[in-house]
Amino acid sequence: MKKFIAVLAALLMALVVPAPAMARTVRTPFTGVDTVAGAPIDEGRTWFTGDGIQHVRGMVVLYNSISTSEYYQGSTTLVINWNLDTATMQGTMWGTAHLALTTMDGGFTGTWTAKFAGPDAPWTGRGVAKGYGDAQGLFQRYQIVSTGPGSDQVTGVIVNPGARH
């Protein structure tokens, strides 16, 4: 009987212990503006092929990034590459991005791609980035639309795959 009561007491105590919070993915939307902070840090290498295509490799440009999210505010260093048909102003652009946050110790690093759609259309693109430092474990997904020389509109989402509730 003592053994039965001990087992029953242990089972009742197990029911009282709270279960740990379940992890879930939280997505937080944001909007922002990237503005060129000055002349390119490195102009990279530029050349033209006989078919009128301009090729740029390794251009490095610094942007100031402001946003509705603390996870998209700081200095963004882009490494830019492109192939642009100078007759149609169509082509592709790609590179890497490194956002050093001013709101905390850390940032995001990732890749992006974009498309030139012609002389009267803004270039558009998208990117993904992985957090480090205070942003470790977070991800960004974003879209970019050029709004004029040296200024881009950014909309995206901060993904926290291990948020606790």
C-alpha cells in the first residue's frame, strides 16, 4: 500500500510541474529605406563586351539603412556585380550584403539578386540574410525597389524560428 501511495504521489507531482513553453516561428514585418552614404568604397572592375553589355564586378558601396525594425537599422555594405545591356537598360545584378546594426551588437549578412527592367522602370530585387551577435538565430527576407538615384525602398520580414511564447 505504501508503494501504491508513493507512486500515486509521484504521478500527481508530475502533473503539477509546468511544461516548458513551446518554440514557434515568429515573423515580424518591416519597411525601410537604404540611402547611399557616399562615393563607392571600391569601384571594382568594369568592362564592356562587343555586344554593348556592361559588366561590373566587386563594386563596394556603403548605405545608411533606417527602418521600422531595430533589426534593420545601421550601415549596410554591399558588394555589387552586374551585367547590363546598355541599349535596353535591362540586365541582372547580384551580390552580398552586410548590415552592421546600430541598435545592438550584431547584424545580418547575406546575399541578394536584382533585375534591371529598362530605362523607365526601377530595378527590383530580393535578398536573404542570417543574423549574428545579438541577432544570432534570426533571418531576414526582403524585397528592394529602387526609388531613385542612391535610394531604395525595402520591405521584408524578420524571422525568429525559435521564439518562445
